Amino acid sequence: MVPILITNHGYRYITNDIGAAQAFGDVKERIYAVKVQQPRLEWGKVCLRAERAFEVLSAHYELGVHRRGCFKTRNCGLTMGMGSSVPHLLAESESEKEMLAKFIQEIEQYVRHFTVSARLWMPDLMKEYTDLQVKLFALDCTFRALFPDSPFCSFTANMGPRTVCNGHRDFWNLVYGTCPIGALGPFNHRTGGHIILHEPKLIIEFRRGDVMFIPSAAVTHENVPIADGETRYSFTMYTAGGLFRYAWCGMRTLKDIREKEEFEELYRSYVAEGPVRWESGWRKYSTIGDLIARARGSSSKKK
Ligand SMILES: [Fe+2]
């Protein structure tokens, strides 16, 4: 698979560098994907604890074939879509509630690295995510962040035991949004578990403990298979595009504002803003220059 993509289709192979962040920019140098640097201290222990939590959770779920592959998976958090008329928490049975709460508690330190990295590498985009959360949490007092200070409303725990995704785009995510992915093991990252980004033609070595941000709705992505007997878990976070749309429609559904006369003006402006929404959303990705300027306390954001 990998040699064919490189030789016949011009894909670029990115060797894993554990000592540095590896960032990928678009034609305007905006960083749309980044494998962030692993924390230098205690990260091995934190990953081990997270792996144990995955192992415990995994015993409660069945292996199933789905759109992204054949592995155990569970989504959790706040969502919108599939016919729902208001934002809501994904359903959990009584037995799941306690189990998932325990899982969340066990991986809290692991997820802190996702949160810190998101705000470091994508500050403008994360501001949009956080602003949305403020509006959503005001709607219902049972809504809350799943992890302290996390800008993402939901997560997916892929419990494998061999989590290998087929090529897909996560169409329910915000179209220009980002999605952090973390891999846990053990598996040999030289021979499997790579992240392939198809449109930018990248094959990225992705080792145990790595976290990478990708625009998962806009870019087709998949994994290189791992060997028999290896284990790969993955943890991803996202905010459903439907939640953003709900806010853009004045905390109503699109159907509501399209069909009710009283919202005619709101609907007209929602439609008019459509063509520029992608452009202005994508501009929220920062360049290295933006990030350096921010770190120095000034702003040189490219428009
Ligand atoms: Fe995905």
C-alpha cells in the first residue's frame, strides 16, 4: 500500500520525529495539520494509564463492522443532527453512565495534552469552538465540558483492539474544523498505524503517544494496517458541524428558520454568508508567523 502510493501516486513519506512537532501548511502557509510534540516528562506513564482505561472499557463493547472499519468504538458528548431539533447528549444506558464517567476520569491527564496543544497551535479556531460552547452550555444546565477547559464537545474512543480506519471523511464535523487524534498501543509505527492524508498526499508515521490535528471533514484520511497480534487504540475529539449551524441560525434549526416567515431575514443572511463561511473558517488556521507573533505578545495575523 505505502510503496504504491509513493511510487505511483506521488505521496510524501514523513518519518516520525519524537523530539519535535511536525506541521503541515497549505499554499498560504496556514497550518492545517500538525503532529504535536509529546510532553517530555511523565507522558509514558500517562499513556499507560490511558491504555489501561481503554482495555477496561473495551471489555464492555462488541467488535463491529462500521463505516470506518472493524473495531470497537463509542462516541460520547454533545451532538446535533440525524433529525434532532435541539442539541443533546448522546444517549448512555444506566450501566454505561458509570463506566464512561470512570473512563473519562482515568484519561483526564491524557486529554489535557490535547487541550493545551489545540489552544497552542490553533488559537483562533479554538476561540470559535469555545465561543460556541458558551452559547450551548447556556441552553441547558446539564451540558458541560467533558474534560476541563476542552474546547471540543464530543469524543470517540476507538477500542480496537486493532483500530485501523478505512479511507473516510468525518462529514458530521465542522467542515473547516479540526479533530485531534491520539494513538495508543503497543504497535510498531514503522510498519503500521500511519495516518494517510489523501488530498495533500501525505503518509505520516504516527507512534504510540502521538497526537495529531487534522481537518477530518475536509481531508480524506485512513491508517496503514498494523500487524496481527498488535494493539492500537485511538482517541479523537470533535464538535459536530450541526452544533455550529444551530448557533449560526440563532439557536434554531435550519429547517425552522427556512420555514417560518418570522425568520425570513435571518434565513436570508444565513444563506448569503454561506459562500464566505468556508473562507473565513479556513483563515482561522494560523501560520508559524502568526503563532510566533502571538507568543511574543503581538498579532500579525494574515488576512
Ligand atoms: Fe476520521
